[in-house]
Amino acid sequence: MELLLKKLGIELHILIAQIINFVILLFILRRFLYKPLMNLLDKRRAIIDKGLADAKEAEENLRKIETVKTEKIIEGEREANKIIEKSKKTAEEKSALILKETQEKSENLLKEAKEIAEEEKRETLAGLKQEIGDLIIAASSQILKKNLNVKDNEKIISEQLGLLNKKS
């Protein structure tokens, strides 16, 4: 084998020195380059995995928030509809109450107006009765003073009736 190595131009002590150099280089690279590089890659992988897990968690939280938001919106719409319905009902009740009060007031005013008209009618009739009485007395006194014939009596009565028509 020595002969074969010499014919190939390989020297054994150089080959052993190169193998030892290669093992030392391999040890140094593994110790100072490969392990730190692998640790760095492992840390990056862990960071990426954590980022993906956080992204999934954030996505789930976002879905939950969207669900809660949708529920709150629906609940808010229901509450708004209830408030609107309640407001409409209250407005209708107040409108009915105001209408009822207005009708009662108008009925009271109408009743009062009728009473006032009746009172004025009574007063007017009383005044007319008084005037008619006064006219009758005046006519009677004139008839008695003159004690005239039927023609004169009719003339005086028609004059007094004409005066009565002018006054009313």
C-alpha cells in the first residue's frame, strides 16, 4: 500500500496532517459556526411559530369580536326599535289625551255659549216685554186722553206698532 501511495504521489504524513486539520476545522466550524447558526435558525423558527400562533389567536379574537360586535349591533337595533315603538305609543297616547281635552274644552265652550245665548235671549225678551208694556201703557194713555173714535184708535195703534218695529 505504501507503494501504491508513492506511485500516486500521496505522502502518508501529509495525508494524516490534512485529516487532522480537516477534523480540527470541522470541530471549529461545528462549535463556532454550525451550532450558533442552528441556534439562530431555531430561535427564528420559534419566533415565526410564535408569530403564526399569535396571528391565529388574533384572528380568532377578531372573529369573536366581530361576533360580539354583530350581536351588539343587533341588540342596539332591537333597543332602538323598542324605544321608537315606545315613543310612538307615548305620542299616540298624548295625542289622544290632547284631542280628548280639546273636545271637552270645545264642548264646555259650546255649553257656555249656549247658556250665554239663552241668558241674552231671556234678557232681550224681558226688555221687549218691558218695552211692549210701556208702549201699551203709552198707547192706552193716549187712547184714554183723546177718547176718539175707532178710526183714530186704529191710527194710534198703528203708529205705536210702527215705533215698536223701528226700535227692534
